[in-house]
Amino acid sequence: MTDTRAIVSESAPPPGGHYSQAMVHGGLVYLSGQLTVHPDGTIGSELDFEAQLRLVMRKITGISH
């Protein structure tokens, strides 16, 4: 049987409820949906589209490393 483990990163805000930022199973990484929320928990709604995209990509990079 293949092990499954949760990934927790300080590069992204903690997920709400019983969710995980990402899971590893069978050599694959499954990322949760990422919103424009800064790692400190503040909402990035004031950002333009490109800044929102950079924020989300930084979080994905941080979670996946």
C-alpha cells in the first residue's frame, strides 16, 4: 500500500477546517485550491490580476518545495 502524507508550509496560510495545503500519494503531489490570501491571513483583494497571480504562484512554490 502507498503512503499518503500531508504537506504543511509556512509559505501559505493554514487551511481552514480539516483541509490540507497539499497531499502526497503515490509519488504525486495534490495541491489544494489557492486563493489570494497572504501567508499572514490577510486577503489580497486589493491586488491587480498579475499581483494576485504572483501571490498564488509563490504560495504554490512554497508548498511544493
